[in-house]
Amino acid sequence: MDIDVKQLEPTLFADGFLFLEAPKWQHGQLWVSDVFDHKVHALSSAGQRVKTINVVNRPSGLGFLSDGSLIIVSAKDRKLLRFDGTSLGDYADLSDHAAAWLNDFAIDPQDRVYVGNFGYDFVAGEARKPTSLHRVDPDRSIREVASGVDFPNGSVVIDQGRTLLVAETWEARLTAFDIDADGELSNRRVFADLHGRQPDGICADAEGAIWTGIHNTGEFIRVLDGGDVTHRVAFEGSGISCTIGGADGRTLFMTAFLGTGDDMADGKRNSAVFTVGLEIGNEIMP
């Protein structure tokens, strides 16, 4: 529920993109997937494009391993790719495991990747159906770790690697799992019922609160375990995804699409990155 929600005013950071997903801050740069443009960009601290990686089968989720290499979802062929700073190569092939296009993922402190997929042919208008989460271990082995998940989207690991949070977009909720020492998931529970707000990408702050972009209302909200909303940023369009970074670890980077679904379908470059300063940032900034 919303009680004394603090309204924050965003500042434009970078624009001119088609549809930006999965921002991640690493070593002074913001990395983003421009899904419909088939590119991953690194943006400088001033918002300038300093590196571009082409991903022909539609990039989506991004995340960094402990060695600093970048993992990229290649959605349509259901692969994870690895960029080592110079070259792009395959990391894991989930085409025999995932029911549909890959979406987003989270990486735990042991470099285990928890990845979701659409579960059905969303683009073709196939009827909704639940799907599974898969874990890719550092040895590249793949196993199913949860089933019956409804359109798993943005994901984040919190509590020093003990909890996985997943946005179930169409169910308008954030779902939590315990992670044990072997990377197995248990104790599935509702972290927050968002009462019709459909969460897309998510990130966590140092207090374990979750920031999420809201697909259907254009908001970004900060939500606590149990569902209380404390902060809000509003846009006219779609709230997509977010991350916390910047030089002091207290900047929220938000990707939004400003406009309608028709604007998106027409290929208008209305997707942009915005920022707000936070009182509560990340615990540790790489």
C-alpha cells in the first residue's frame, strides 16, 4: 500500500534509444540492452555511448560475474553470452531447457546465474502459461530450480546471497525464494503484492528494499517486504528497469519508454535513461 509516498523528480541521463532493458553499473559505466536495436551499450558517467556490442538474437538481461566479465541474455536463441571486454562468445545454451525466449536473470556471490524465460510465445499472442527458473553454475551445467513461475522478469539476489527475488509481471507481484548453500531454491513466498502494478526490471538497495519499473503505469517505486511503497518516480509511458550506481553508489538509473504502445511498435526512439539521487544506495559499488 502507499502511505506518505515520497515523490522524486527525475533528470534525463541519455536518450535516443528504442527499448532499454536491464541497466547495470560497473566500473564507472552504465551498461544497457537496447532490445529492439539488438545492441548492448556502455554509457559513460556523462551518458555518452562509449562501447556497443551487437547481439543479433535480441539482448535482454545483463549481469556481471565476479571476474568482471559481462553476461548477456540472447533471448531468441535462448543463450547466455559472455563478453570478456574484447570478444563475445557463448556461455550457456538453454535452448533444450527453457520453454521460450530467455528474459532476465540474477547472479549470486558464487557466480550462479538464475535465469527466467517467457514460458510461451508472447510475441505471437499464445495463451499465458507458467514456466521454470533455471540455474547455470560456474561449470556451465544447467538445472531447473523452480517451476510454476508466471512470466519471470527482473531478478535480484539480496541478503548476501541468501534470497532471490523475481518479478512475476502479469501477476503484479514480487516473489522471494531462499537460496541454500548449494544454490537450491525453497520457501517460495510473496515479497510484495503490487495490487495491479506490473513489475518489470528490479534492483535492491542497501536496506533490502526493491526498486522496480512498472510496465503498465509508467512508475518506478520503492517497495518494502510486505508491500509498503515508500518512494515513487512517475513517467508518461512504461517504466522498464533500474539499477543503483554512480560514483557514490546513490544514483538510481531508470530506463523508461516515453509514449504509447503504438509509438513503440512504430519504432520511435523514445526510450531513455533517467536518474534520481537516493538517500539509501548500494552497500558495495564495483
